Amino acid sequence: MNHNKNIPKYYSFRIFLCAAILYFMFITPFLVVVVMQQLPDMINKDEGLFSSLNEIVQNDTVTTVVTFSVGGAEQKSNQDTVNIQNEQDNANNIDIKFNDAAVFNITNTAFVSLFIFTVVCVLSGLPYKIYFRRLRRKKPIGEKLKKFCKKTILYTPYIHAGLILISCVILLIFAIVYYKDATFSNSLSRELYMKYSIVSIFSLLIISLFVFSWCKFRVQNRYFEHIFSGEELHKTQYSILRGSIKNNFSLAIAVSSITPVAIVILYIMLTTSSIAEIGDITREQAIALLGKYRDFGSNIIDNILDGSTKINKYINLIDFYLLKIASVSSLCVVLIFIVSYIRWTANTISKPLDELKYKIKAIGKGNFSERCIVRSNDEIGTLAEGYNIMTDDLEKFINKNVQLTKASASFVPSQFFDILENVTISDVKLGNQVKKNMAFLFSDIRNFTSLSEKMAPEDNFNFINCFLGYMEPVISNQNGFIDKYIGDAIMALFENPNDAVEAGIKMIKTLETFNIEIKEKYGFTINIGIGIHYGDTMLGIVGTSNRMSTTVISDAVNLASRLENLTKKYAVPLIVSKIVVENTDNKLFKYTYLDNVLVKGKTIPVDIFQVVL
């Protein structure tokens, strides 16, 4: 069967079984100590079971009727007739009334209530068990089951612990009513019953905390992420229930410190005997009570002998061993509980913090899709939810800035800022500039003014955008960038003149494809002229603090523009200057000399060349 090992099993019976075991491990040492403490007194009493044992031994034929009396009303629960036939003919009937059943009744009440609540919790946990079993086996889960688990999973620790507390309340009510109405055989029975009731209730309180902590740990760290969806995990699901780290730690400290001390104090109190119970004691016995402190307590010895001392308690040898055995066994149980409780509490805090630390590192690496699971209802959960809100806002802010940067790059090419020694658009200042050798490409559509007169204004825009959409990728693919659009003209910059010439050739060839499209749409074709020059230039930022712009200031720019105009006169599509020819690879391109011309704005003639396509 294909099970997913990452999906946990749902525990309910296991938790209550462990709780029941811990409960009886709490109670058993107490019962042993109390029974051993009161055993001598119970044997010496004239009434009750032990006083009747002598009569049983002295008779040949015994008929025993055991009657339990609860609350003064006798109820016959069981009758056993034991016939012992001996050689003698006479027989006596002895009625032994054992009225000390209170402890056993409250034990039965505790056991029955725990059993009932365990069954109830197992049944209430059945939907979750089915849910996780089907999840592990990758079987479909009904919508009703999903909704039920989502609505109730957070409340299961409170439900399970609450059932234990209900058991505690039932025991308390039972103890009060029974103590008030029951007829005890003697004062020892009443005292035993009261002590046992208090310890039982205290134990159930500890057990309820144990059940709550275990269930809460498993819900937050095992079940949570398999119940709720991704979006639901990123915000708190605790609409009413709110916790606190301070309260958790206070409870952990109380459990780990007060409980062991209380248990030790309890057993010290239980295992002390009264000096008066010894009766008249000798000086040697009084000295033995003080042990090695006998030399410092001569007055105390005298007071013990005449009965005037306030020191009236001591621990005898049997009590000492009972104290050791009961304390060690009970503290072992408490230690199991404390270690488990502290582990659950620590993991409830450390796991979300480790997850948060991992998510923060992911953000530092630029991964803004990571979110924390809001597992708890305390400050850690609030922190995780706050982190998710912050990450959402940060992701939106980053995406907005990325879009803004992309939009800015559409108006101001990023290559321009790279040339300005990696200055970003946010760092731009008036006067930023750099001197560099660049190749300049000017292109223009022939007779576009007369063509545009035949088109509507919106068609003019569509036509220009379509033309630029063909030409801009050609320039970008040749490591160039467009500095500005001047109507239907293009001004592009290249760091390598080879790239500029290659771009000019490809633009003319791309024009053929463009003409096919516009021929069908507009009924005409166009021609372009391209001029390329290479030389020193200044690139920088001009304008004012309110309005800045990138620009290129150079004589080389003007000459490239003049060369583009000469393509009309010489009726060729592409003209370059002599300096371009000298700085490009003649193996890649072929040139034809055109003329030595004096262009407008120049005092020295310039040799110009046609690029052979």
C-alpha cells in the first residue's frame, strides 16, 4: 500500500492511555504509603475487618457475609458463603462489616470516568484519524470531512483536556458528597479518604495539562499544515483562542518546580509519626529520636519525657524507606511529565522561529514567495503572521519597483547608465558624464512627410511604431541601444563600430520584410538612409532638478547625421566615414569609395564610403 511517510498518524487513544498510566503511577505510591502508615492502627482497632480476623481463626465453620456500606445505606454487593467442614459439629456465623470502601469507590469513579472520556475522545478523534489515513493512502477526502476537520482541529487539545477536567470535577463532587454522607468505620478511614481524594484531584489536574500539551504540540507541529491550504496557513486561524509565551513559560516553570517540591513535601508529611503514638518512652528511646544531635538537646529529651515539648513528630525506619520509595517513584513520573512538557513547549517556540529564520534568509536571496506557517496563537504566531503581511507588502513593493524600472528602461536605456560607470536611475545627478569612443548610427525614412499626409494621425503612429518594432531588435541584437527617436528617424549608439555597420546592413535587409507587410496594408513601400560615424563623445545628464534627460554631445554625432542626409544625394542606402572603415574588420565588410565631401558645419573634407550589401 502506498503510504506517504511525511503525513502523520492521528493520536487519540494513545494519548489517553499514557495519561491513564501516569495517573495510576501518581496514585499507587500514595496508596502504598498511606496504607502502610495506617496499617498498625487499623489492625489494633476493635471494629472492622482486622478485628474480626481473630474470631475467624477461632471458629471451625465460618459463614462470611461482606456488606459494603456507602453513605449510610447498606447495599449488599456480594455474598460469599464459605463452608469449612471440620470434625466439630457446632458452627458460628460472623458478620464482618467492611465500611472502608470509600477509597475503592473513588478509585472506581476515577477509572470509570477516565475510561468513558477516553472512549469519547477516541470516537471524537475518529474523523481526524480517517482524514489522515485517507491522506496517507492518497485517497479522495469528502468535503464535509474537510470542513469538519478545519473547523474543529484547533479545539481538540481543549476538548481532550476539558474531558479530563470534567473527570476531575466529578471526582470533587463525589468526594464532597461522599465525605458528607458516608459512614466511616473509624477516623483513620475518613482521613485516608480525604487524603486520597485530594491527591486524585491533583493528579488529574496534572494529567489534563499533560494531555493538553501533547495534543497542542501535535496539532501545531504535525497536523496543522495537512489540514489547511497554503493561503490559510499564512494567516492565523485562531479567531477566539489566544495564548501567550509568558503564560506558557510560567506554567512550565510552575510544573517543573512546584510539582516535585509539592510531592516531596506531601510524602514527608505522610511518613511522619507522632511521638505520642509510642506511649511512655525511656530516656534511651528519647535519645535515639535525636540521633547524633543528642548532646545538644538535653532539654528537648527532658521535655519529650514529660510530654511538654512541641516537637511531637519523627520519621521511623519504615517511614524512612516508604519516603524514599514513594518519593523516587513519584518523582520519576513527574520527571517523565516535565521532560515531555518542556520538550513540547520548547518545540512549539523553536520550530516556528527556525522556520522564520529560514524564510528571512530566502528573502535575502531574492525569493519573496516564501511564507511562514502561522502555527500558534501566541506572540510567535503573531510574529509569523506579521512576517507574512510584511513579505506580501514587500513583494508588491518590489514588483512595483521592478515594473517601474522596466518602464524607465523603456524611456532611458539601461546601457546608458552602464556607460556612466554603473550609475542607476535612482543615483542620477545633473552633471554625470563620461568621455568615450562610440559609433553613431542615424537612420531616416525617405519622403516620410509626403507619405504621412496620406494617412490619418492614428495611422501615422501605428506605422511608426510598426517600423520601430522591426528595427529596434536588430539594433539590440548587435549590442547597440537607441538613444532617441526623432520622429521617423533613429539615433543609435554602439561601443564597437563593427556592431554598428552590421546593424546598418541588417536594418536594410529587415526593411524588405517590413515592406511586404505595409504593402498589403497601406499600398506602398519605403526606403531608408543610414549614416555611421565613429569618434569621441561626451555622454551625460543635462536639464534641471525637476526635469533631467540623457544626451550625447559630440561632433561625431553631427557628422553621422550629415552622412545620413548624403544617402539622398548619392542614392545609396548606407554611408560610413573613413574612420569607420579604418576601425572595422575589412574581412567582414566591403566598402566602395564614394567621394571626398565638405559636409555642413565642417571645414575639412571627409572621405565617405558606401557599404556593399
